[in-house]
Amino acid sequence: MLITIDASDARAIYVQIMDEIKRAVVLGTVKPDDPLPSVRHLASELRVNPNTVQQAYRELERDGLVYVRRGQGTFVAPDGAGGTARERRQLAGMVATKALREAYRNGLTVEELMEAIRDAETRWSEDPNTGGAR
Amino acid sequence: MSLMIPTELSVIEPAVETAGLAKRYGRRVALDGMDMTVPQGAVYVLVGPNGAGKTTTLRILLDLVRADAGRAGVLGLDTVSAGAEVRAHCGYLPERQDAGYGWMKVQQLLDHHARFRSNWDAAYATQLVERLEVRDHTKFGKLSKGEARRVQLVMALAHRPPLLLLDEPTDGLDPVMRDEALAILSDHVADTGATLVISTHLVYEVEGLGDHLGVLKEGVLRAQLDRETLRQRLRRYTLEVAEGWEGVPEVNESIIRRTGSGREVAWTVWGEEGEVVERLKAGGATVRHVDPLTLEEAAVALLAMRENQNRIAREPAPAATQAEVR
Amino acid sequence: MESAMERAGAYHAVGFGKATAEQFRLLWMSRRPLFMMLGIVGLLALFGEPWTERPAARLFSMWPIWMLLAGPLWAFAVWHNEGPGNRLYFWSHPVSRTTHSLGRLAAGAAWLVVLYGALVLGGAAFAALDGDLAQFGAVGFTAWVALITGPLIGFLIISVLTVSSDHPIRWFLGILLGVPLTLSLVDEWLGLGPALEFLLKPLTSRDWGLAMTIVAPFLHAMARVHELFIDQGGSSTVGDGFDTQDWWLAMPLWILFWLGVVVLMARRHPDVLPRWRRSG
């Protein structure tokens, strides 16, 4: 599992960590009952305050995505993982919001954005190396 | 809607608390009524331009400098009457790279330093020396600035103090070592639950660590608040407006910073988002989006705040504004 | 994660004994005692009395004079490169400021005593080689004590300056040159001779004055040394004016007096910052 955060991202860091873990669960890079990195380890790796990681784990636990085994750490919940429809929708929603925000910033409408996405996809499928990306 | 950026934190048993600290050097005023509160376990980022009084504040906390007026308490101890006790509980990274004996080899200096600290963890010190790639057989005075600062970081940390006072901790460090230092600080918090006070003007470096912000300018804290409050109340509103639009009076006095010009502008405003958006809309602006600020952006905005802008908050607030803050 | 407060009890300030011991070690690491020792031995080799036949006497007869100079000089060396304005690191240790300053001074004084002991032992060794040990031992207890208390008082006097000023040498030279000059001018022009004499009595009194307390025992000891080693029992003209009983009273009082002044100066909180104003 790879967790990256972006200090300049508008989302709070604990939210970014939550989103990253949700993403990993949806993608299946972590399976049910897999351990999450320890708070100390993840905080150190991301150079963030351990309390922030703690907060992210706490919120995830409240959402039922992970569970805590006393003295052993935090684990992915059995029913929280596996790319269920609900999680996939959530993830898609996250990506969409990001894209929409960027579109609005550039004065684009939703229709223009959707059209551009379809165009990009066509080009991508023709040549994945240069398509889509600028 | 008047500007009410908090300059006070109410905490039970703060790790650091100062009241009315004042200090002048000759005619230059370094501190002018500094009231600072650092909660237990906080990573408090003290930001301010050079000469704002950051170094003086940290030195007063260790009783290296005596304030002309006011008092300071550290972990419940008075800094003047219990200076030695306070220093025993603190790890201090001084601003000056020459704090230490230049004629000693690094290892000798660490040994000497250790003998004064009851909780010195030699194994941990060795580990830090390795992580920070400190050459321990070189004379301290022969080290480059970055190397000397790394040695000082070991000296500040190896007794695992409950309070760390770091004066420009990344100053002089190369990018790799800066990154390592931040990881070490994160570990320190995780292992000890220590309180950190980090003085810096490079806030982006401690973006991930900081959870409290103190904005010090001209010897006074212009703002002091926790990060969540900052996220909630200080936001950037990107607006589409008519050419020459003058804004809304109620919002205008809470604008911390204006960027952009003409039809597209971004205002950094202090206040409750819903309320601000409503007023902006009512005044004829189209609100494109609203973003919270990073710690760095918030620090820059608050530092750029006009000098007398937040004075309003320091005077007895009229009833109307009081209600607003709740 | 244990709370910071719970562990707080494990952090102690360091007391006088431990601080002094560490300062003693620090001075050793700085090699300053070694340099002082080499300096004295060097001076002995240079200015040892060449007319003496006996090497023991040659070595032994001069070193008390150099010790007398070494006392005040050593006080400067103890704070070498570390004036109050530059003691940021020194004071960042968990030792109370006064305690720590006095710890460094005590460590310095201890080295002075060690140095003295080494010179005595060295002298004794040479004397033994020459078969003069009995005479060496006949110097007398008071003289032995006096030979170290003089340098210690000098050390304390200079320490008043080193503890409180960034520029002790300037102060020292200023006082050394300025005070006698001013006094003589005052005496010359205003004719306040008797008043001055009264004021300066603590310095000049032949019975208990500071100058006599420091110097007289040296002259006395030197005289004894000459008697024992050089004149071989002949009479000596130096060392007059040394009254053992007066001295035993004056010496501790002078030490207490200067110790008091030093403590007073060490208690002051000299604000470290003026020199670093640029920092914020």
C-alpha cells in the first residue's frame, strides 16, 4: 500500500490519509484483516504529526472500515474491503469533485468537462503513453 | 461582522504559558506584551518575520534571557525561580550554530552534554547520530552550519524531553537532512507525546507536523489558534465579480488578504463560511469556490494583515460581535 | 504513549557537585591545565637560578613566584572564549545559573590546587634525588598553605571580572593602570593624602591588608627556601613583616570577602542578548 499526501491539497491531512486508505481498500491493494501501518511508522514516513494519523484511523474505525486489535494495531475490516459498489461510488465521487473544482476554476461547464473526458479516453485507448496527458 | 481572530487559547494545564512578556534591547522592542499558550502535546508553530521576537521568546522560556515585564511558565514551573528545572525538562535547539564548544570533538561534546541530563538515552543518541549522519570524531567548531545544527538536534532530543523548543530547526539543513529531521520529530512526538514549539519562517516545512499556529509580529501575537479553527474560519473565496465591484461592507472588514484583480478575485476572509458566502452573493458576487488554507498560506495571510486590523479584537468587544463568536 | 507529565518526574536539575565535577573534566579536556603546567615548567627552565649548584633548589626556589602569577592568569583561562555574553550554551544546561558559574570557578580553583600539588611533588622528587628531602619538609605548614592561598585569592579577584564581564582583560588593565594613576593625581592635586591612606588601608595594612596577605607569605616562604637550600642555614633578609597569627586570621577573611563578591556577581542575570540583536 502506498499512501501519499499533498501539503498544498485543500483537504485536511487526516482526510487525505483516510481517502488514501479507502482508495487502497477499493483497489484491493489491502485485503480484509491486513494490518495498516502503525501510527508511528506512517506518521514518520509522511513527516506528519502522529496525532493526525491517529485521527484518520479513529475516523476510519468509526466508519467501520477498519478495526483495532488491542496492542496489535489497526486492521482492514472484513466487510469494509473489496471494492463494493458503495466504496467505488465514493471513490468516483471524490475524483469527480476534484475534477469539477478544477473545471470551475478554469471557467468550464460540466458539459464541457464531460465531453473532454470522453475525448481524452478515446485518445488514451489509442495511445496510452501520450494520450490524455498533456 | 468584525474581525475577531483569536489571540488566546484556553487550555487546562498548558505546557507553556506566558503573560504580558515584554523585552527591549536598548531602544529596540523585541517583545511587547506577548501572551502565548501552548497546550500539552501540541506542535506549536511560532511564525514571524526576522526580529519579531521568536528567538527572544524561546530564550525567555529557558531563562537564558530575562523579560523586562510579564511572566512565563513551562510545565507548571516558573521560568525565573525554577530555571534549572525548566531546562531539565526541555530540549533546546538554539538558533546559533556555535552554541557548543568548538574545540571539542562531536563525541566529546555529546558526552559532556549528556552528563547534565538525567534521562539521556545513549542508544537513542547513537541512533540519531547515524540517522543524521553526524561525524562524531570531527571538532564541533570545524563543522559546516548544517552539520553543527544536526549535532545540536541530537543534543536537543536524546534525553527525550517532554518539551522541545526548536529555533529554526531546519535552518542550514540540506533537503535530505531536513526531511530526515522532520521524520525524527514525528517519531519523537509518537514516542513521547512531547510538546513542540517550533519557531520558523518556513512554515511549509512543518505543514504536516504543526497543529497550532502563533503569529508573532513586532513583539505581539497577532493570532494564536489551533489548526482546526483555522481551517474552519479562515478560507479563501474565489469570486467572479463585476468590474470595479467594491465588496460588501460586513465582509470587507474581515478580509485578511486580497489577491487577483478585475473580474476574478480571491479574498481570504475570516468568518463562518455559510455566512460569508451568503453575504457575498447578496452583494452581487458569484462565489466560484471556497478553499481552506494550508498552514503556510494562513501564516502568510495573517502576517500580511494590516497592523491595526486585529487590534479590534484586543479591545473590549461590543455586544454584537461577542454574540457572533459565540 | 505515556504522557509527558507522567515522565516529568524523571527530569532533574543538576546540583553543584555534579556540575563542578563536569566542569573539572571540561577544563581537562580543553588541555588548559596542561598548558598552564607547561608554561610554569617552561618559565622555571628559562629563569631557574643558574648560580645554584643544586637542581632541586633551582627548581624549587622560583616556582612560588610563577604560581602567584598563574592564579590570576588561570582565572582568565577558565572562561577562555566564554564571556557572559557568549555563555548561551553553558547556561542552557539544567543547572541554576549561579551554581553553574560557581561550579566552573570551583573546578578552576581545584585545578590550581592540583597544579600546586604537582609542583610540590615535583619539587619533592627532585629534592629526594638530591638527598635534600628533610630540608624540603622543614619549609613549614603555614608556608605550604600560604603558597596556595595567595594564588587562590588572586584567582578569586580576577574571577569577579570574568564572571561579570565580556571583557575582563580590559577591565583588569583599566583598573591596574587607572586606579593608581587616579589616586596619585588626587593625592598630588587635592592633598587628600591622609584620607586616601585611610581608604587604602585594607589594601596596604602590613598586618591584615590584602597585598600583604597575598605577598608576605611568599616572601616568607622564599626566605625559608633560601635559608634551607641556598644559604644552608644562613640568615635571610627577606620575609620580614610576616606575622603567622595575623595572617591566619586575615587569609580566610579575605577569601570569604572575595568569594562573597564573586557570588554576588554570579547571581546577577546578565542579559545575554545585546550582542546578538540581529536575531529575532
